[in-house]
Amino acid sequence: MSVVAAALVAAVLIFAIFAPRSLPEITVAIPAAVLTLLLGLVTVDDAREQILVLLPTVVFLAFILVLAHLADALGLFAWVASVMARSAKGSPHRLLLSVFLAAAVTTAVLSLDATVVLLTPAVIGAARALRMPARPHSYATAHLSNSASTLLPVSNLTNLLVFSATGLTFAHFAALMALPWIVAIVIEGAVFWVFFRKDLMSAEPVVSREAANPTPDVAAPIGTIVVLGITLVGFGVSGFFGVEPFWVAAAGSLVLAVPALRGGFTVPRRILRAADLKFCGFVLLLGIVVEGVTSGPIGRWLGDILPTDTTFFGLLSAAAIAAVAANVVNNLPATLMLLAAFGPSASPGLLLAMIIGVNLGPNLTYVGSLAIMLWRRVGAANHEPADLRTFTTLGLITTPLTILGSTAALWLVLGV
């Protein structure tokens, strides 16, 4: 029966990756979950428990997607593109630095989906307006949507799934992951600087100040930035009062929705579409399908090979296994499988190392994370399609280095 369970997970993931006829991921997830129950791979009680465990995380995901949409509707990403173009001053290297900063902050605060869906088009547009190759800057948003998603519990759905199991507060989680986050971004930046050196030297020469900044200046949406800042602080303090993060995200979304709707910048239908309820349902159903694997021999085998100590090699082993799993079955089901395999007694350090693996590992292959799949679609829609050879070569260089560097940084922080 474990073969059947693995086949059902594979069927759901293959459908999600290739999205035939642009059908939503939930199209196959529903029958797969039903079969999982009918075949007795998962009991109804276990399925119900899995849904209840995942539900707060999925509700938060919906609200953070809405929050990002409203911020975009109120001009946040148009302003970011304007700032990047202005700060570049005709230099592709300066633009790349601006893209790294914008992508790192966007991913950390608004999650990797905002970086892929909202920031990537702004970055490509800014590069073209400055007559610079968009390739290195587009790949930067792809890589940082993963590499910069380790800082906060809200930065990535994988973080949210693991957060409650760590027993850490929001602030403690961020404090432990700050140095690994910085190390990963610095390593990515150094590799990009060398890997794309020809692209970064091939911009047309700038002959005037106007040519250096052909994009119009956009006023900073101060109110939106303030609301996002207060929301972020709310995430940090909500744990001390036993408040689920989704309530904070809902409050921030409500505050931004008022001016966005009143000013005609969006409509209720777009807000509802931004919540991506079909994908949220997919995550819940995927949890049931993956439970059929983790409760069988595969789950027990994973439990046997996972490390139990927080030495450097223990942390590195956890990160490496998580990275491999992410590239085999995608990082979302990999996180669910590894959480079950680690069990309720796993140390926070090992779980944080697992986050490093499932977040940074997907930069190696197209199938490692849903964010990369989405980035490919966004790039193609903006006439900047991904190239398999470039992506794979870049991933082979950055992924081992960032995982090694970030894990070493985590080991140092845990020691302190």
C-alpha cells in the first residue's frame, strides 16, 4: 500500500508541475485525497486531525496573499520599481544590488509568492526601461524567493508548517534565523556577480541623467508601508498573547482593503481571486495524501535516517536530507513528510536546519518549489522565459554553498 500512497503523491505533484490546460492543482488533489481515504491509507480521524493542524497555516496563507495584492494595488511595487531604477544610476551592478535588497525584504515580509508574482514583473520592467539585460535580475527574484525565505515564520508556507512544532516565539525564530538568512543572501550575491558578469557589463552606455532614469518617479505609499510595518510587528507580538498570526494578517488586509476599494484600485472579485482559495484547498488535501506516505514504511525509513543531535554534522545532515527531499517530491510535501518523520520530540535546531534545506534546496531544480514553477510562468508571460541550462548550472553552484553557509551560521547561533 505504500507504493500506492507514493503513486498518489506523485500524481498530484506531476499534475501541479505541468498544469495541463491551466487547470488548478486541486483538480487532481480531490480524487487523490478521496482515494487515500477509500483505500484505508489514512483514516477519517487522521485526515480530520491533519486538516485541523494545517488549517491555521492555510488561512494565514490566504490572508498574506490578499495583503500582498492590496499592497500592490496601492502602488507599493510600482514605487519599488521606481526606487530601483533611480538608485541604479545607469549601472547594472547597482540595479542588481537594488533587486537583491527588494527581493530579500519582500520575501521576508510578504512571503515568497509576492516576490515571484508581484516583484518579478516590476524588476523585468525596470531593467528594460534602463536598457539593461533583465536576465540576471529576473533570476535574482527566483533565487531569493527561496533563499531569502528563511528569516520569519511568515516568509514561506514551509516555515509556517514548522513554526508551531519548534515551540519558538516569532521573535526567537527570527533571531535564530537572521544570520543564516544574511549568509545565504551574501553567497547568492557573490555568485550572481560572477555568474552574470557578461550580462552586467552589456548594458548600453548612459549618455544623460534622463537616460539613466527613464522611469517616472512614483510617490512612496507611506500609509501602505506603515500598515505593513505595524502588521509585521503584530506578527512578532501575537505569539505572546496566544493569537494566531492569521488574525494579524486579516487585520492588516482589512485596513488596506478600505482605501484600496474606496479609491477604486481593486474590486472584491480581485481580492477573492488573490486569496487563491483553490490553492489553499490543494494544500489541505495534499496534507491528507502525504499522510498516507508518512504513516507507512517510507515515513519510518525517513525517521531512521534523520539525525537526532544538533552538532554541525547533525544539522548539515538534516538540511541536506531536506534539500534532496524537496527536489524529489517538492518542498511542501517534503516538509509535511519530514515533520512527521522527526516526530514531536525533535529539537528546534534540527527543525530550523530542515527549513534551510527545504527552502534553499529548491533553487537546484524546476520542481523543487511551487514558487519556482510560478516564476517560470511569470517570466514567460513577461517575455523573459527561464532557461533550463542556466537555471540548473546556477543552482548547482549556489545551492550547496548557501546550504553549507547557512547551516554553519545556524550552528554558530545555536552555540551562542
